[in-house]
Amino acid sequence: MWPGYEYVFNDVLTGWESIAEFLGVSVEDCKLLNEALGMPIQRNSEDIVFALPMELDTWIIAYSDGLEAGKRMGNMDTIKKEGS
């Protein structure tokens, strides 16, 4: 489980704000992470982004070293460079 977020098995995180809160990063950094590292984000027919916490858990474990490095730098520039 990630910073300040409790969820149940079938929760759906809807919108960038919810996803960013789940990850403990800003919305801007969340979008950078998605662009650079391809988070498991989906879009519905109305083009609204959503994600499942369990999928994000799996994804964040795979990229945890990069995320922690970005947090230590104070921004996600490190992540963007790694993902390029």
C-alpha cells in the first residue's frame, strides 16, 4: 500500500488526481511517470483515465528504484530521462 491511501480489492482510481494521490506524487509527476514508464493506465469511452490499485502496485514494484531516485531529486526529471 502506498502513502496515505487505503483501498479494497476492487477499487478503481479515477482521474489523474486519484492516481497521483495513490502514488504519493503530484499530478504533473504522475503524468511524467506514465509518459516515461508506461503506467498501467486505461481510458474509458469518455477519455477519462483510470487505474486499478493492484495493477499500480505491481507496476510500482517493478520501477521502485527509479521512483525513489526521482523523489530524492525532488522531481521526476530522473524518471523522464530513464524512460527516454
